[in-house]
Amino acid sequence: MSMCRRFMGEPVVRLVVTMPADMVAAIDELLSERPRHPARGCRSEFLRLAVAEKLGRELMLSGERVQPKRPARADV
């Protein structure tokens, strides 16, 4: 795990993605046609945004809530 300034000191993990070349070409074409896209021409940012959007949608549809893990409290 490494630390990246773009994530304001939060821990980050690298993820290698393999996909068909035509899909990569479609991403490149989209990013070149839309210079104001939130990913701003960066494939990895495009994929990070896509994964975050998909994860949010899946969690919303399933009704699950993501809570930070807290240590168990001992009953007194």
C-alpha cells in the first residue's frame, strides 16, 4: 500500500485492469471528445469514477450501508 497526495494522505492500492483494446479505444475517444469530462483525459481516473459510481449504485439497490468498522465494546 502506498500513500498518494491526490488522495489527501489516505492509503491507496494499485489495481491493474485488463480489458479489450476496443473498450480502451472507446474510453480514449470519449475523453478526447469531452475535454471537460471529470476524468480530464485520464484513463485511470475514468475507471476510478466508474467503479465508485457502480459501487454506489449496487449498495443503493441492495439497501446496504457501508459503516466504518469499529472495535467491539465490552459490555460492563
